[in-house]
Amino acid sequence: MTTESGRTESTAAAGNGAEVKTPEQIEAEIEATREDLGDTVAELADKADVKKQAKKKVSETKAKATAKKDELKEKATAQKQAATAKVTEASPDAAREGAQQAAAQASQVARENPIPTAAVAAFVGGLVIGWIIGRR
């Protein structure tokens, strides 16, 4: 468009101190705006995807639960070890020695009488197998 003085509007704007943009600059700005708008739309679509958000929340919750489980497992193991150490310290040596002697005697009796020991072992094994089969 020309004005009364014969100058175009862009020339008139340049005379007023405004920056004159070339068509290439304007097209570049439009393209940049389109890209920004596309990114914004993609982000909004991502936030609006309820199924995807639910899956993300489930995976986050699962990760937290796994971490908590591992933490509690480590804590329980530490408490078990501490309790075992206390019981070992608290139990009298005589009881420990008595249990060792009883085990040694049972072992010696088994060595001296292998046939009755084998019969008892077979009977107990049969009971265990029968019990397992009966549970099915």
C-alpha cells in the first residue's frame, strides 16, 4: 500500500524507527512459533493421556514399594542377626555342650546299629512322602 507521499507502508514504518523485516525473517518467525506451538500441544496431549499417566503412577508406586520392601528386608535381617547374637550370648555353655553331646551320642548309636537306624529313616521317609502325596 502506498501513502500520499508515495512511500510504501514498510518504508513509512522504517522511517518511524520500527525494524523492517524481510519476508524470510517473517517466515522464520512463523516457523519457530509453529514449532513452539507443536511442542506445547504435544506436552498438553501427554498430560491429558489418562492411561499413560496411570501407568506412570503405577510404575512410580511400584518402585517406591520395592524400595520400601528392600529397606524393611534389610532391617529385618539386621534385627534377626542381632537377636541371634543375643541368644547365643545368653544361652549357657552347658546347654550348648549338652546339645552337642546328644548329637554325638545319636551319631554314635546310628553307627553302631545301622540296620535299625536305616529302618527308622525309611519309616520317617515313607511318612513324609505319604504326607506330601496326601496334601495334593
